Amino acid sequence: MATAKIAITLEKGILQRLDLLVKSHVFPNRSKAIQEAVKEKLGKLEHNRLEIECSKLNQKFEQALADEGLSMEIDEWPEY
């Protein structure tokens, strides 16, 4: 995967904690640690967004659609 160099600013305390993880061989270097943290955070944000959108659905309406689909005869189902 292609990568790009960026410059970031971190609080000293966060950087010290990050460096301890690198020193303890939890991560091979700062870049990998930060990549993993950002990747994890983005995943959580995307999951939360999906959860929020799903909460907007009308459960009774969605259940009625599901029940309607199940009640159709198999020979009425469209071929794909």
C-alpha cells in the first residue's frame, strides 16, 4: 500500500507513552504505532456511523418488509 509522509504534533505525555510502547517492542516504530491508532479510530467512527444510521430505521416497517419477503412463494422469487 502506498504511504505518504506527514508531520503531526503530539502532547509530550502522549509521545512519551508512545515511545515506551516502541521501546517495549509493542510497535516497531512511531509511524507504525500511529498508523495502527488512526486505523483503529477510523474503524470505530465508521462503525458508529453505521450504528447511527441503522437506529434511524423504523423497526416495525423493516420487520414487515422482511416478513413480506419470506411469505412469497419460492416460484415467485425473481431469478438472478
